[in-house]
Amino acid sequence: MNRVDKARLQSAFSRGAAHYDARAVVQAAARERVAALLERHAPGAGRILDVGAGTGALAARLRSRRPGLRLALADLAPGMCSAAREAVPDAAIVQADAEALPFRDCGFEAVVSSSTFQWLPRLEPALGEVRRALAPGGTLVLALFAERTLRELRDAWLAVAGEAGAERMHRFFRRDEIAAALVAAGLDPVEVDEEELVERHADARALLRAIRAIGAANAVPGAAGGLGGRRVTLALLDRYDGVHGGPHGVPATYHVVYAVARRR
């Protein structure tokens, strides 16, 4: 189980809200695929909940295709909720934890979530909340970053910090864990797929700045207790640039798992 400081996440993503959409390129690609999966698997859903809605970009995308949707959005970060109110002013928007959604049972025909569930300590509590909020036969469309996300950063960190450093890294869920958690929560998987998306940055320092700028500092090795000082930080950057640097900068891989499931 991940040791997740939700207060820290809340603060970081609130700070990153103003610049999130301009900088979160991979997240935008995942969001588009979620919208397409929803159209394919639940084209008639009229009451939709977006969990971890961020700036409201996904909800705005759905509304642009189907103006009559009744949308509810939930996000832990107040800064994200404020941005979402500007993006989708007629939606019901609440600041809420994915593990304790303030919605009635069976209230939605579909639930969507993109680039959020990877920050949870465990998947089952939040997926249980999704099931509770879904009407019988309702559809969940989920995208989250999985185990090979930022593998270059992980490898560089372990090279300088040793195996003990693994405890100070955020652990992204495996595909099989995601599928098993859906079933454990009482959801029937319809489709589980994955892809790798690669961003490029000028160097490792630019990558870390970009991660922190959008609020995702939890993904930075050692974030829970600091990187261990300037020496370790510089060693991490040097290792990353030395192994992965080139004329086009350094790569950063994001492993995205997409899941579609229905409430039994």
C-alpha cells in the first residue's frame, strides 16, 4: 500500500491548477481516450460523475459532445475545483475525497476518472465508492498511470539511492492489480487495455520541474522525506541525463491503463 499524504497532494494540485492543462500533455491524451471509451460503451448515459475531475477539462470535453448531460465533478484539491467551476459552470462541483464521495447510492449512469486513481493508497475503497454511486448496469471508464510510469526516473533513483530507496518512491499499480481491484469492488471488467506515452524534456532537471509544476511531486523519488540533500539530487540528475540524454533531450515514459467496467 502506498503511503500517501493526502493533505500534501491537495495542496500541490491546488497550486498546480492554474498551469495544469497547459503542461499536462500525457494527461490530456489519456483524457481524450476516456471520452472516446465512454462514447463507445455508454453512449446513452445522461448522469455522469467525474472523480478526480481536476480542472474540469474532461467534463467540458464530454459536454461539448452532448450538451444535455447532467454532470457532477469531485476533486480533492480546492484549486482544481475552482478551475472546474470556470470550465463547466453548470455542473455540480464538490471538493471531496475519492474514498468518501458525497453522492447518493445509484445516482449515476456512468462514472469517469482520468489520471487520478494512481495517487490513492489502495484502489479498492475508491472503486467501492464508484460502485455505490453507479446505478445497476452503470459504466465506469477509468484511466490511471501504472507500474512502468516514469521508469527512467525510478531506475536513476535506485542507481544512486540503492534498493532501500524503493521505499521512498511512489508505487504505481500493476495492470493485474487494477483488474483484480475492479472485481473485488463488485465491478465486472468489460475492457482493460494499456499503452505507453512518452514525453520529452530538455533534461532531467526540466522533467522534475514539470512534474512538480502540475502538482504531481508525489511521483518524484524521495518526495515523502526529501531527496536526501543536494548531493543525492545532483547524482540523480546526472544519472538520468547520462543514461537517457541525447540531442532530443530525455524521455519520460507514462504507462497508462484504461479500464471499462460495469456495476453488477
